[in-house]
Amino acid sequence: MKRLVGYITSAYPDKEFTIDLVLAMKEKGVDSIELGIPFSDPVADGPVIEEANVRALQKGFTFADTLAITKAIASHIDTLWMGYFNPFYHRGMQRSIQEAKELGVSGFIIPDLPYEEALEYKPLFDEQGLALIDFVAPTDTPERIAKILKDARKFIYLVAYAGITGASKQEKLDHIVEQIRQVTNTPIYLGFGVDEKTAKEKAKNVDGVIVGSAFIKILLDEDLTRSQKIAKIAKISENIKEQINS
């Protein structure tokens, strides 16, 4: 059974909505949640997720919101914190990792933390039994892939193309998948550009997909009520889960 990971921006429009949304997504087949921590400069994300970040910050988002949401959902669904390095660094990496462990988080996704810099913090994650998810891009050489993935845990985030989230680019990834398989048995999840139209094709040869912008577009739609947003995102989750396993 191929896995579906869903990204949701924390606390937009508020904590209670996020909790209700995540639990609805879980009921429709989402296996893991990337709980996005809003940041003013989300360099790996496209305009859709960037807009959600901005709106959450304008509404007064604080890290305490992520803690409250995590406390409510982590016992129900596998939960990862997805955030940029700056908020974790200023809060304190050791403190952030300890809080995550206590709340039941299984790992962190930090897209702007290069592998070489991440090595400094890997022991902190290992001590708490948490994963720091490794990224592989289509531009990585076989030598770099082997280096990055020698201690990979939980899953590998395979970036579908060079660029930002939410785009519609396509690249041939079979050779990258083969190179990854040669060095690790860790599952491969593909992210960037995955939606209802592309999920089936993008799921080929990998173990799961990561969906973000397709959900956040609905989150930002002010013509929908709160309940309509939840219902629509849950339905898309269900459709994608069916497609990647058909």
C-alpha cells in the first residue's frame, strides 16, 4: 500500500480548524501529516503555500499554536513538523526536538538545512528517536546520493524537479529512484507537483507521495465555508490515495 503524506499550514485560519481538517484527512486515507510551521521566507515553496504562510503570520501565529495542534493530533496520525531552519534555531534545536518527542512527533522536514549542516544536529534527533528527513533532488550525483542516504530514516523526500513546490514540471526520475534503491531500503516518497491529475503517474516506482499545494489552494479559497474546505480537501485526499494504489 503506497503512502500519502499531506502538508497543511498550521493554524490557518486557526488551531481548531487545523485539528478538524487533519482528523478528516486521516479518515480519508492520509497516512502522515506534515504540519507546516509558518515562516516569512519559505524559500522552497511556491506562491500558494507562501500565501498561506503570510496569512497565518498576519493572524498572529506563534509556535505555541503548533504545539497545541500537535498535542491534539499526534496520537491519531503520524505527525511530522515541516519548517524552515530559522524558527527552530531561534527556539533552540534541542528544545524543539525535545518538545516534538514529548508530543509524539515522528520527525522533522527542514528544506533549507543542507546535509552538511544537518550533520551537527543529527545526534540530537537520534537521541530522541526522531527522523530528520533527507532530501534527494534530480540533480544529485550517485556519489552524493550514497553520502546523503547512508543513515536515512523513516522515508526519503524525493524532489520531483528542481524548483519550488506547486509547479507543474516533469522530469524523468527512474534513474534517480534506481540509484537510491542501490544504497538504501528506506521508502521513497515523491513530492512537488503532486495533485489529483498527476498522483497516479508520479507514484510509479516510489513508495508514496507528498501533497501540499493542492490542499492549500482550497484552504485559501475564501468562497468556501470552513466545513466545505474540510470536505473538499478530505475528498481530494481520498481520490489521491485511491489513484496511487490503483
